[in-house]
Amino acid sequence: MRVFFYVLKMDRAYKFHKCDPATGSVLLESLMSFYTFKKALSLILILLINEGMAQNSLSLAGSSSHISGPNCWNGALYAAGVVENLRFTHPEEWLYLLEKNCEEIKNPKRGDVGRLYSDEAEVHGFIHLEDDLIFAKHGMATKDGYKIMSYEEMLDQYGKSRSCRISGSNEASCFHHLKYYRCYQEEEEGQKFSTLEEGLEKILFSSVTKKSFGETCDSESFKTRETILKDILESLEQVDYQDLSPDEIKKEQSYRTQVYEIEVSNRSYKCKDRKKKYALIRELKKRIKEIYN
């Protein structure tokens, strides 16, 4: 039996993650046949993911948003029940919520959060399922969907620095650190951004807001986005920085990035008045800047 070893620095010690390709390949082969069927994948996830995890995360595998933004850190926090909405999550918010809602552990169980990081930056977040299975969103682009994959496949991409992957080096300094966390669902401090959170998720995932090639500002998808943006702006009229909770303060960079990605998506609408396709989204950018400044 061949055994592959991945060396990951955990604090100052080394963790050897064993993977049996023979057994793993059979399991992955059976899972792969389900990837095009979301409902079947949901059943697999129900068996694998902790009972305490948010049930609405179970249908994510095999899907993605139709606008870039939602990423690995948001996906892990959402699946663990720490956050309620899908969107981009900045590393600063990710680390804050891990510290606030989770405790570091040594031996993960299914449903626990995995964190890969270097000495300089955060690298990846995922959900531990089994000894050789994880669940994650692998990037913020629309092509990077939520999926189940083996540790081996995940570590091939995130286990060590890009320069070392290119050079083929296996120096100890190449490998990223790995930690695990067990998270607890706590009520979020402050609800001033609930309409914003729900609205962003609708724009990112709703079939009604998904644009097709060549659509104009008269299309249903654009008009629906406009309606949602108006509701968000109305909800933010009386929001002041001094009234924000610590949780809400940490969301600034996450919101800025996600709103920018929606603005980028709006660029491809064909409108007689070019200013119209940007008007409300830029008004939202301005309002977020005003709140946090």
C-alpha cells in the first residue's frame, strides 16, 4: 500500500497527513458520479457534515454564484453556521470571526473549520469532512464553485507557496501552516446590515438577477438588481459608524470588495444611458464609504 505524506507546519511541529490513494480513489470515484446532481450531493453532505452546521449549506456543492465574490473563508464560516449569508469575506473579517466564535482544536471532526496560512497571509479556509475529504469554495470567481474534494487535491493547490509549487521545492519553509477550529453559532452583534447582507446574496445567487448575453437596462435581471439596491440604500439611510457593533465594523473591506464585483458585472449590460447601469451601485459604494469614514 502506497502512502503519500504532506508536511504542514502546525505551530513549530509537523503534521503528517496520510492519504491512501487506493481507498481514496474508490471513494472519490463514487462521489464524482454525483457531481452533476445537486440533490444527490446534498444527501452525501447530510451524511458527512456535522449536524450543527447550517442545513442550507448542504445544497451548495456543485453550485456557484453568477457574480464573483463568495470565497473560501465565507463558505467555511457559512457552512459552520458562523455567518448567515453568502458573499465575499475579507481575511480580516475571517480571522476576527474565527477568534470570536471558534476555538482552536488539534483533532478535527467532521464539520470543523480548517485554516491554511503562511507567515505573511491567509491562504485558504475549508470544512473537514473525513480523513481524506473536505468541503470548500475554491476561489471567488464564478467558475470556482463549492465542492467536495480530497485533502490530496486541496493540498496540491494550497499546501505550499506558489513559488515552491513552480520550482518543485519541498523545503520546510515552502509549506503553509494548518490549524483547525470548532465553531459555535452565536447571535450576531448588531442587525443594521441585515437588508444589505440579504440583498447582496440575492443579487449574487438569484436566478432572477442572473444576466444573459446582450441584455439591456430594460431586462428583468437589471430591473430586479435595481429594486434590491434601492431597498439596501433605504435601509442604510440612518446607519452611523458610531452605532456599529464590533462585528459590523469588521465587515467594511468585505462589503467594499463584494459591491465592486457587482459593479463589474453590471458593465456588460447594454444601455442607452451608460450612467444608468452604474448609478445605484456607485451610490451604494459611496454610502458604505460614508458610513465607515
